[in-house]
Amino acid sequence: METKAVRAKTDESKTYLSALENLIKENYNSAAFPNVSFPRDDWAKLSEKGVMLSMIQKEFGGRYSHEELCDIIETIAKYNLPLAMYTMIVTALFMRNVTKYGSEELKREVLTRFSSEPLVGGFGLTEPSCGSNMARMKTTFEEKEDGYLLQGEKHWQAFSGTADWWVVAAKNSKNSKDFGYFVVKRSEGWNLVEEYDALGLKAIDYGRSKIDAFVPKYRRLNVTYEGLTGAVDMLCGSRLSMCAMASGFISRVYAETKERTKTRNMGNGVLFDVGYVKYKLKLLAANKTITKALFVYLKYKTDFRAVLLDHFFEAQAIKVLATDKMLESALNYQQLCGGEGYRRDSPSNNAAYALLDSRVYTIFDGTNDLLSQQLAEFCVKESKDGNVVKFLSEFEKTKNGISHINFDLSVLNNNDTQEERVMNGQIISRIFGLQCLEEALEATEKHFEYGDFRNAVLFLNADIKKTIAETEVLKNNCLVCMY
């Protein structure tokens, strides 16, 4: 039975989230808000409403709620996708890692400020010379008597020129297999040397920065994993959060596309009357349901406050599937808006910005091709004998999902080449999506109708069949120009 204390806490949380949503809806809807670097004065208004408090422990002035952060990111994405990314980076990438791995002295220094000031924190990992191979990073740390000297270069970090604080990954200058993570003030030696003009997500600034900073010893995060395992845990938080952004974003895309098709005149009727248009709306509805199911999994089966390494499989699958569906939805939104969808600041739709903002999601935070490959490699390793189909049929996180597939999946056992592993990883992400759909359907709280569930299952099955068909192309090396 629900106690009065639990009810009061739930009511208070709803009031907090409602106030935040009202502020965003009224002031920061991307249909009207300028598509520019997000002003600090406006970040201050959101900070006053507690937008960052969910990843700050209560003793430092926060709320420390995983579920609230999930709801915040999803809600913001419904109104302003770039702002949702902005918020996710500050909370799930910066503050989560300070909270999880920081010393008490560090948390007192940083978290108390973030709970009361409109500060911005970034995450410095990617470098110009190493791409996705983080083991080749050139940024180093050298231990001194009273701290660490950090030197190197980072790029494509969100807030490259504006973040007040950074979590920075670096390699031991004397041991290339030893990696450390440090919290650095921008004023201590983080300097922007080149601004990048990104196609979308204009609320966030990107660029290339040089680091030459000395930090005290207590600013090194207590990450004890070998190699880059610590970075994997840190990135799991942002990858898992992609479904929150996808759920909010696609719910808006679906609503706006449906409204557009019902108001756009064609002959004696409207665009909505066209059969293929209705099929495309079914696709968008399926994507909305799929990403909602992934969101339900994120909210109730994971916890940003915990170590996330045990959720490596889900993080990869969610990032791949959720962001694929974001881009697919944005493309179809633009297509159904016709020429007006190709126009910035169109009075009839937001399709151009929806596409530009969502495009990078399949690239940043690990390109989906690489993450798909890693998904397949994970399953091959866990299967012990290479029988991936058998493994997925028994794996707790996929066995119910695979039961919704009634055709041959033996292609998943062919993982000899890199391209096979990429395609198989794409299939595996869809199987995980089927699992999440079933779990969300059976949840006590109602998230969608049974018809929505069936529609989503059909489209995920179609995705899988399409990828299987594409694997046939791999067997026919007929292009002489490739060899």
C-alpha cells in the first residue's frame, strides 16, 4: 500500500517536473526559440528551476533522482532537442561522473557550486588524432608531488569554448596502458584554439582545445578499472540516455507530421488521404512506440547513480536503435513536408531543424556502425561457441524479444568479417527493442496500446528482414573497382 510519505514525495516530484516543463514549453520551444548558442541567462533560469539537481547528491543541495533525470531529458527533447543534449551532457556526462567517482573534497568543491550556480560542465575525451580508438589518445598526465600536469588536445567536445569545468581523460606519460580522469577548471588551462561550425545542435558550441593545466591530487577521479574500462562506464550513461531524447523528440515529430498531413491540401483532399502517406505515419508511430519502450527500460531497469558496466549491452543497443529511429523519423518528417520541409524557419513546420539536429546522433558518442560491431562481438564472446542465435534465445535481455521473430536468424552466427558483425549488431539491437516492447506492454503502468505494440513489432521485424537481405550483397563481390 502506498504510504503518505511516498505519496507526498511523488506529488512533490510531479510538481517539480511540471514547473520545469512549463518553463521550457513557454520559453524554449525550438519552433520559436532562436537557433543559436544557448544563452547563459536562460541556463540560469533553468538552473533556478533545478534542471541539474537530479544528478547532485542531497547533501550537496541536489535531488539525486535517476527517474527524474530520465523524465527531464525526455521532456526537454519534446520541445527542444539541442537543449536536451545540452542538459544530458552537463548531468549524465559531467556531474554523474563527479558524483560517482569524485572524492568528498572534490564533490564539495564542484557539486555545491553546480547546485546553486548556473555552471556548465563538459567531458573531454575525443582527440583529433585518434578518432574512435581512444587507446591512441595523446593527452597525457604526469604525476607531481602535489598534483598532476595535464597536457594535450581535445576536439568535438560540447561546450568547447564555454564550459566552466571539465572531466578530462588522459594517458599516463610513463605508462601508455594507464588512463586517468581529472576534473579541470577552464581557467586552469583549457583553451579553445579553433571553433567548429556544426550543421546542427546550434545551442552547443564545438571546437578544438589545447590543455596545459595543473590540478591538485584530489581532482583525480577514483576510477580503478584497467585500461579504458572507466571511459566505457562513463559513456554508458550518455548512450543509455539517447532513448530519453529519442522518445521525446519522436513523439513531437509524429504529432507535427500528422498535423501537417491533415492540413496540407492536395486536389480535393489532403495529404493524409494518400495511402503511402498513412504507411509513413505508421512508421513514425512505430518509432514513437519503440523509443518509448526503450525509455521505459532506461527509467526502471537502469540507474545513472550506479556503475553502468553491467548495462554495456543495453547501452550499445539503445544508442544504435534509438538514434537510428531519430534520424529515420526526421527524414520522413521532412519528406512529408515537401519543399517547405527543406526551408529553415518555415512557418508550417520544423522539419529542417529536426533533421539537422538529429543527424549527428548516429555519429557522435560512438558511430552506430562501430557500436553495432561491438554488440555482435559481445554476443559472440558471451556465446562461448559462436552460436549467437542460441545465446540470444537464452540471454535474459533478448530471449523474450527473439520469440517475436518467426523466420531464420542463422545469419547471426556468421561473424567472420567486420561487415558481417556490423550488420548483425544492427539486427541484435532490434531484437533488444522487441524485448523492451514486450516488457513495457506488460508493465503495470500503461505506456501504449496493444495496437501500437503490434505495429512496432511488425516494423522491427521488417528492419531485421531488410538487414538479412542486405547481407546477401556481402557474398557477391562483383564490383571490380573495389579490388
